Amino acid sequence: MDTKNILLLISILSVPLIILHHYFKHRFDKDKSRVQKWFQWEDVNNHETVVVGIIGFIIGLIVCFYL
């Protein structure tokens, strides 16, 4: 497998892992809705920033390598 494909695969797999981590961290919070347990826009300086950054990185890799 090519290095660029490995980098892209790691980036793509890290997004769901971070979101799952966020859910497991907040799964017992009674004050959060079901959607907020997965992703919180109010708390965008935490896990969400990493997810958005990695998604931007993935888009950049796709544009750079494949377009």
C-alpha cells in the first residue's frame, strides 16, 4: 500500500474513533440530548476541533493526491 493511501486511511479512521470516544465520555450525562452525546457544537474547543481539523486534513489529502 502506498504511503499516501495509508495516511488517508488513518485520517479517515480516526474521525469515527474520536466521535465514539466523545460519546463514551458523555454517555451518562443526563443534561445532554442523544445528539449532544455524540457531538457538541457548544464544546467545539475540545474533541470537535480535532474532528473538524482531521476532516479538513482528509479533504486536503484527497485534493492534493487524487485531483
